[in-house]
Amino acid sequence: MNDQIVIRGLELSCHIGVPVDERAEAQILRAHLTLEVAPFPKEDEIEGTVDYKVVADEVRQLAQEGERKLIETLAQDIAALILKNDSVLNVKVELEKFILPETDWVGVTINRSSLKRN
């Protein structure tokens, strides 16, 4: 197994939902991201690894752009964005949406891999 960078509980503001009225107002979703990367660098320098602040900022920006009907689509968009980083080999994206009455949340989990290998 490769090394991992984990971002848990990232809050995303987005316009999402099948009904038009649900997409009218921004909703807060929670994302959990697990990035599988090549072994961490031996040097104590950010250039040898993935900057999780940059990843979090890019994911938040992506979520705010446009509207989506499905959280499945957002999860795939997030995975594709993260896999553009040459250091990321695989990514797991979990999204939680707080919409269904009498539940804590509903969500999706996807795993995607890049074509590159370490």
C-alpha cells in the first residue's frame, strides 16, 4: 500500500439536488478525501508531497461552480480534479448530504485510480 493523505470533514457549499427548488439555495455537504500517493519524501519539504491546503481549496472551488443534480456527479468531478495531480495514484471520495428527514445523512463513496503507477 502507498502512503495516504486524508482530508476529513471538508465542508463544501454547492447548488445540488434533483428538484430545481432544491438547487436554488446553496447547501453544505461534507467531503472525506483519501489520496493515495507515492511514498512520502525523506526531506522535510512540501515540494515532495501533495499540498492538502491546495487540494481542499480546489475542491471547494469546484463544488461552488455551477449546479449539479447528483452527488454522484460531484464525487466524480472531485476525483477527476484530484487525479490531475501527478503525485496522486488513487483517490477515495466520500460525500455526505444532509437532506433526507430522519437520517443523519445520505452519501456516496467512489474510488478512482490514475493511469500512472509509482
